[in-house]
Amino acid sequence: MALRNSLPVAITRTALIIPVFITGCLSIVFTQWLSLVFFKNNASTKYSMISTTKTHFSILLGWLTALVNPCQIVITVDAKTVPHAQQYKVDSSQNLHTFLSPNSVLISNHQIYTDWLFLWFLTYTSNLSNAVFIILKDLSKLPVLGFGMKNFNFMFLSRKWEKDKVVLTNQLLEIDANARGVGPANGVQLVSTTNKSDIKKWPVNKTQKSQQSQQSQQSQQSQQSQQSQSVIWPYELILFPEGTVPSDRTTKKSAEFTQSKNLPPLKHVLLPRVRGLYLALMKLRNSIEQVYDITTAYSNLREDEYGEIKYSLKNFYLRGKGFESVNYYIRAYNIRDIPLGDENPDDIEQVSDENLVQFEKWLLKIWYEKDQLMDNFYKTGGWQSKPGTTKTIVGSFKMKNGWEILRPFLPVSTAFLGLSLIFYFFSVLFLSRANIE
């Protein structure tokens, strides 16, 4: 057993990371609270500060993760489909530099419960960690973390589709509107809300925004004051179409469903769910640029092992049992090349079966190719791509510099220092007056 996995080291490491993590989360939530209180009437500043706390959280969790289980990130990009593939590089300090297009959706196979963290780090290497949105199960009731993630506008799923589709639609439309400069982040008011479906409506473009604002003098004055300050807010939406990680139960369920649809068996991935991704792309189609298909594989994981067991949160963070590398194979698809159809009803259930079938064929093709890529990786340790069609870079999973860990704590430290100076000033003033008397 390695020294880093020994009980004394595990206890010492846990005693360090838990207080740092808790303190960091409290500091981040405090920063959010400050923005909500002091900038409640300044939508852009409030949104900017909340977005900054996303980067703070990615730094906090990334720094602690790198401390517990340092690893390499191996990125292979399909040079034919990925825009700006030549800009993927590693500097002399082993820092990764990537180029993800703003306003993109990242889809990946799901293997362990921290998949989202490493994809978030990928956006960090593109300087877009402040623009991340994640679709995940409902964690809103978690102490501190739940409040913070709600402020991040992460999309929580209740696993009840009738409810989830309305929540997802409204949040996606809001993200899309902000990316076009006509959303609530710029103080823009809703155009309307449909009574039947409770779907919120935002202006399609700035021209429509101007026309709709004439409906009332008050909204006209408000929106005209914001138009000159209009800001474009990009997004990076992380989504796992499989919905869960492979296990005995989910793999069996996926195999049964695959067989019922007369599809070939999948060996290493689960059959993807269609409607969630289709809904996301439909509601973001006015702003989205790229869909990145990311195949994720972890070293030291055999094809007959489940990542959720070998690299469980307990094993990974408390026992320090991690992997040597995270391996990504990245392809990209322009939204114009994805068969979404011309429909865009408020309720996704109103989309024609023909359009859904065409989209499902597109997604299944990607997933079967992903399954083959995973098979190649398990058998050879590589993706077996054609020579000259890809570019591979290897860098460290770490922050750009060691001082970045201080960023999540700066607002609290500054506030504490300010209050201390005020207290000191009044104490000196009180004592001076007492001495005079």
C-alpha cells in the first residue's frame, strides 16, 4: 500500500481538506449573499459576481482534489471537427490551455460521481469556468452547498419529467436570453408567460425587445436604461445523456431497453436518454455554437470494473485512491448539422415523432461510436484514432498557480479586515475621548 493511502496520512489529509472545504464554501456563499444584498437593483453586477463565485468554487474543489489525488489530463481532439484545435496546448509549467467555444453544450459518458468536476476543470482551462451550468439531481436541500448551487442557476432534476421539463425549459430559455444580451442578467423584463404551460418568454432579439417594451411606459424606461449596458453572458452547459453512472442495476436496465428497441448491445456505456438533450438544444438554438462530444475514460479502471465503486467519493477523497490520468477524446458538432427539425413548441411533448426519431438516430450513432472508442481504450490504452486526424496534449490537473486558492477566501478576508479596521478606529476614538474626560 502506498504511503499516501496509509491510515495516518488519510487521517491527516482529511483533517486538512474538510475544514478548508467548509470554510471555502461558507466564504463563497458569503460573497453570493453580498452580491444579492448590495446589487439587487444592478442585475449585471449581481450576475457577474455570482458567475465569479463559480470560478471560486471550481478553484476550491479543484485545488483540494489535486492535493488529494494529483493526476494528468490527457486530451485528444479531433482536429477535423473541433474549432481552434491548434490552440490546445500545454505550457512549460504543465498547465493546460484549451479553446472551448462560448455558448456550447458538453455531453459525455458518465462513469464516476466526480465526472462533472473534471469537465468543469476543462472549462477552466478555456477561461470559461464562470460560465458553467450543470444539469444534475436535486441537491438544493444540502446545507450551504444547496444555496450556492441555486444561485449558480444549476438545473436540478426531480426525476419527474412533467415537472422537470418545465423547470428545464425556463432555465434554458433564461440562459439563452442572457447569452444574447436580452435576459434578466441585463435587467430585461419578461415578454410574457404562457398560462397553460408556465413557460417564460424572453425577447428573440434586441429589435423585438425594443418593440415589446413599448407595451408600458414603465418597462420602456427600464429597458432603455439597460440597452446601453447590454452584456453578452456566455454559457457552457454540462450534460450527461445517460442520466446516471454504470452499475449492475443500471447496466442491466440499459441492456434490457436496448434489446427491446432491437439495437446492438452496448458494452461500456449506457443507452442515452434523448428528450433531455433534445430539449436543451432546442431551447438554446438561438445562441448555441457547438456541441462537444467528450468520451471520458479513467486510467487504472478495467472494463469489468465500475468507476462508481473503485473511485467512490469515500475511496477518492478520504482514502486517496485515485487514478493516474483522466483521458478525453473530444469531437465537435455545429448546431446546424444536428437534426433538430424546424419545430420549437413550448412543450417538448408537442414535437413530432419524426423529428425525435431523426435526433435519436444522430445521438445513438455518436453513442455507439463512443462505445467503440471505450473498447479501444480498454484494450490498448488509447483511442486508436487515424494518424494525422487528432492532436493529443498531456498536462497536469492543477490550478494555474498556487496562489489561486486564496481567491475564494478574499471577499471574507477583505470584509473581516474592513470590520476590524472600523472596530479599531472606533475603539481608539472612544479611548481618546475617555482620556480627555
